[in-house]
Amino acid sequence: MNIKLTSRLETIASLVTKGSKVADIGTDHGYIPVHLLKNNIVPFAILADINKGPLDNGKRFVKWNNLLDKVDFRLGSGIDVLNQGEVDEVIIAGMGGILISDILENKKEVAHRLKKLILQPMQAQNKLRMYLLENGYEIIDEVLVREDFRIYEIIVAKYTGKYSEVENEIYFEVGEKLVQKRDPLLKDFVDKKLKSYNDVLDHLENIDSESIEQKKNETRAKIAKLIEIRKTIEE
């Protein structure tokens, strides 16, 4: 049984290193690992999910594609289901940035030995970047992908033990790698953020209090930094 991956899932799959053993955490239907196995990109995959229903869906999809001999299934939370050195790379997609941070924190002995983490947070992307850089991870690459009306952020990271300081905090909001490589979707991505923060300012405009004034100032500062990035893109 074949399935065409969505743009988001296809981009995530494209970041997996050929020949690596991979685990897909929160696998749901198992579309990414099946794609990787059927196209001979990886020799072995672990499909893991905290819920039995999605994992059973994954099992059925794997069976339909005659790949049972190349996979293992794990029911449990995050990378707690993995043993040290069992896989080379881990995919964690479709979860919140804070939850992804917690997953990495909960089993450091596994997270720290992985050759690559492919992370696709649905929200709190800034919190995830902050966690990675403050806890010894290097952000190797970042990619933006458009699907329907949304632009998704994909972060590729690896533990190095080096603790990085971000000179400009706007890089927690807009990944520095995206700016350095001038990702094709960066302009649209920054414009969406600018609109969002301008909407916040409009909403707060007629509210007066000390805490709200602080929020306004913080928002204005972010807008100014985003405009700087916008000018960099256009140069």
C-alpha cells in the first residue's frame, strides 16, 4: 500500500541520513518510517507511540507494506522506549516544543548519543530552541516547509556538550540557520510573525497598566528585530 507524504512529512523524511537506523517518536500511522524503508533510505526503524491506537495503525500500515522484518514497535512515552545506541537518528514531529524538550530531558543517556535529532514542533518553537542551546545541543540546520496555509519549522540538532549563547534573542523566534541560509520561505515566515505581533500591539493599544506597558515594549522590540531580519533578507 502506497501513500504520498504531505509536504511536511516529506521534508522531515528528506532530512534522515541514508543508511541510518531511525526511531519515529509519536509515529501515528507510521508514514515516515514506511516511506524511508520502502525507498531503501534506512535499513531499520522503530515506531513508537504513547497510545496503543495510533501504534496499532502503524502496525497495520507496516504489515500492508510487507516490512514487518525491518521494524520494531514500542508502546510508551517519548524516547523512554529506546535503549542507548539502538538507533542513530530520532524523529519527533507534531508535538509542542516544551513537550519535545521534556522528552529529551527525560532520557539524556539516549538523547546525548544520537547522531541527529529531527524535530518538528507545532508550537513553542522558541522554547525548544532555547532548551537545545542552553543544554549542550547544536542546531545543525533548520528548514521551513509550507503545507496548506501554515509554515512549519523543522529543527535538526545534535548533542555536542557545548553551551551556546544567543547574542540576539530574536533567533529563538526565527532560527539563526534560517537567516544564514536565507530559506526560501523566510520572508513569508517573518511577515507572518510581524503581522502577529502587530495584531498584539493593536489589541493592547487602549489598555493602560504597568504590566501591559511592559508587554507593549517587549512586542515593539521584537517587531524592530524582525524588521532588521526582513531587511537582511532583501539585501
